[in-house]
Amino acid sequence: MTILIKNGLIIRDGDSQPFIGDVLTHERQIVAIGPGIEAPPNVHIIDATGLVVMPGAIDPHVHLHYPQGSNRIYTADDFRSGSVAAMLGGTTTILDFIEPQEGETLLTALQTRNNDAQGLSILDYSFHMSVIRTDNLTLSEIPQVVDEGITSFKIYTAYDGIRLTYNELPLALNAIGQARGLAIVHSEDHATIQDRVTKCREEGLVECKYHPECHPIEGEFASNQTVLQIATDIQRRGVPLRFHIVHVSTPQGAELLNTLRSQNLDVSGEVCTQHITLPVDLYTTAEDPSTFVMSPPLRPVEEENKLMVEVEKGIAIQMITSDHAPFTRDQRLGNRRTPNFILGPDGSIQPGPQADPWWNPDNGLPPFYAMPGGGSGIEFRAIVAHTLCVVQRGWNYTQFVNFVSTAAAKRFDLFPQKGTLSIGSDADIAIWDPEAMTRLTLSQTHSMTDQFPYEGFEVKGYPKIVIVGGQILKLECDGPCLSFEPRGRLLKRRPM
Ligand SMILES: [Zn+2]
């Protein structure tokens, strides 16, 4: 298929000046860009007058078909429903995670995990490899994992079963750095969480409203300080370690990252949409507070505003991600491990596997600390970010595109295949109507969850047309015309 997008406001990437012009794609690639491109024969023409044409967004932090915790409660979206929901929100590339099981090598885990995505994902995808142990075999596999095109490695400082201790961290970071990999870290202080959860448990405080105080700002920041100290020590010794902190939710952490980045240390971070838009009050005011059981938790509005000030400096934090990890209400309440519904190959919604409870209802409702943690965000991340950043805070489109696409492409070794509209880049393009007014409701989401964090949000600006791999997947006709063809490929990344 050949597509000519005419007369749009073109935002090539997070560095370029916008201009009014055209983009020509042929099959999976962009073949021309500029003003006044002549239409070749047999071309599909899209009139983008008044619309904004940008590279498809990249969500480098999603959890699809992911069995969480010791109860192995699966996130409500698999790679089909997750990628369809992402695409409808203007996202065209996703990065998920691999968690090797006990006794499984990293390379086997990669194969197993790729089987979850292949044949389901409508979008190109890659994975971050979790490093959950530091034995010699695991560490020696890291360079081979990089050779397979997986260049980023996830480390947790919290959660038994998957976390590394602060003592184990240098071993893993050294190995990742020597392989020219990028370490991405979930940074919360395990001991702080444990102490506070124990206290809540002893006092019988089990409702969701006690969740945020078990994941306090000071615990997250203390962990940030420790991991950044360890990582920058390794960097100062000359190891080419690249270091990234996921879902930074505190202004203090963001400020520290900015300071270190300003000293030319190779550190970065990301913020999630929920941590810059949803207030901590929701744990007490929301009809279903379990919707917001996620770590880090929502923070007070004053803190979120201060966080945004650090983010807007554009120094170390240049990404807004979703940390999409949706569950249904039934799953949170212990009634089932697997999701209630799955999206069929023809777009029909089908019942999920048979319910398999993980909680005994004789014990009442599950306490917040036993519930699966996470929230839905894959579809509305860029849309909510557009309203917050462009509409409310006056960002220009170049900054916006950087934060939802280009910076992630660069940091996660996907640029310039992704994250830019350039000749030779993949034809992954989102065409936004900057004026479209929409009120977000659960009924609009294509994620297979019945919990929606952005209920009632008024947003301005919406992706109207989405092109993935040179095919138009979203187009306003009578409602979206969807394709569920699983054309997504595992992206081979190379350390930049
Ligand atoms: Zn996550």
C-alpha cells in the first residue's frame, strides 16, 4: 500500500521544527517527506489539513498477559487487546517485560515470552529482560541477550521473589554495563514497604486507602539515592552503563536525576501519566479504590505539580509512559486469576478462561497488600498527556512528540527506525485532530478491564488516523475500522 498524507502540520520528531507538508509511505517504510510531494499512481491520499502528523507514540512500559506475583494473577490484556487499545490511542510500538521463571535461562524465557506476543500483537514490540538473580549463569547470559536484540534489563529493588538486594545490584549493573545494556530499575525501598505493610496488617488496616502510606515518598526517594549512587560509581569507574529509573513519582527523585544528568552522567527516568494527573485522594473518594492500587501509588497534587516542574526541564526525564498493568474488579477481589474477557481474532469479546479464585472469600475481602497492583493506561496515555502538556501547560508539539515517542526510541535503541518521520523509518504514523473534544469513559476503552482510572476526564486532541507498518489501522468512518491482523514483529535492538 502507498499512502500520501497531504498538508498536515508535520512534527518529524522530538528535535525538529514543525512545518506544513506531506509524508509518503510505501509498504512498511516512509519514502518521502516535505512540502509538495507529487502523488504517485495508485496512492491512497489522506488530507491532513488542520491535523497534526507525528510519529506513532512508543510506550516503553507495558505489562500484557503478565502473571503477577506469587498468585500469578494475569493482567487483563493479552498482546491482542493490549496492542489494539494502544493503537487506538496513537501508540504504534510497545515494550513489555520478560520474567524468567525459576530454573529457566534468560534465552529460554525470551523464546517463551515471544510466543505470548507473536501471532497476537498488531504492533511491533520488544521486551526488557528482568534480572532477578545474580548467579554466574544469569550474568553470563546478558551479552547473549543483547545479541538477540534485547538491550534493556529490568531490576526490582522491591518485591520478594523478583527483587535484587542493594548488595546484589552492583553485580547485575556491572554485567549489564559491560554488555552495553541499559538498566531500568523499579526503585522503591523494600524494607520501608515491608515495615509499613506489617504495621497495617497488625492494626487490621486492610482497605485500599492504606496503600499509599505503605509506599511513601521518602521510601522511593531513599531507594533512588541508593541505586543512583551505586550506578554512578560504576559509571565513574569507566563501565559504559546506561541507567534508567522507571515510574519516578516524586519531585525529589526527579530533581536528583536532573542534577546527575547535568553532570553528564548517563542517567534517565520516566514518569507515568497517572502520577502527573490522578490525585492521592482517589483512594478515599473513588467508588472503586482498588482501581488505583499500583506502585508507586498516586501522590498528593502538590507533589505531582512539583514533579511536573522537574519533568518540564527536559533534562533527565523525557518520557511519559503508562506502566499499563490492568486487572478487573473480579481479579482484584480474588475471584479469578485470569481476566473475565479476551478479545477474539475477529474483534469479538469472548469469555476468559474459567474463573480460578486466588482468595478464599471466607476471609473477607483481600487486603490491599495482597491485591494485584497496576492500572490501565495503554490506550489513553498519550491522549491524557496531550491535554495536560500541550493544552493545559502550553508545551509545543516537538516537546510532546519527544515525551511520548522520540526520547523512548532513542533511549531504548529503536531510533531512527521508530520515533521519527524520516526517509527509511517505519511507516508508523499518528494523525491527530488537535481540536477534538472527548469525555473519557470506561465504555470507550478497548482494554479488557472494567476499571478505568480516567473516568470523566475531558480531553482535547485525539488521534484520528493511525498508520502502522504502512497500513491504515484506525480511520474515522462509522466508528473505528479495526484490523486485528497480527503483523507485529519482535524488534531487534542494538545498543546505541
Ligand atoms: Zn511496570
